[in-house]
Amino acid sequence: MVSIGRPAVPAMIANLEQTDDERLRLRSLGVLYHVLGGKKHLLELLGKLQARAEDKAVAKRIEAAAAFSQEHYKETGEDPLY
């Protein structure tokens, strides 16, 4: 078993914002979903990332991540891992 916690968050955010590899972005979303404690916290983070995105490509990636999260993740009610 691998333990991933708060130290992974900046790298996962960078993956969401910078990579064109959809598989890597989806896996990063999965890590954030679990580390942050569920859909609600993930969507809050994505909203903040969207608000600060100045580059159109970054904004588009974050928008796609939010749409995927809305459709595929359920609220778990878990506490964040950090």
C-alpha cells in the first residue's frame, strides 16, 4: 500500500494545469479526491484554480477536470487526509 498525503497536492495540481496527458490528469484528480476528502473539497480547489488561471489552455484543463469530477465522483463525507 502506498500512502499519499498533503505533500502530493502541489504536484497533482501541476499535473492538472500543465500536462496534456489526459490519463495523468485523471489520476491526479483521483489522488486529490482522496487526499482532500471528497468531491466537495475537490470542486472547491478546482474553482480556485479556475479563478486564478490566466492561460487559456490551463483554464480549459481545469474546466475539464471539474466537469469530470462532477460527473464521476460521489461525495464521500470523508475527512481530508491532511
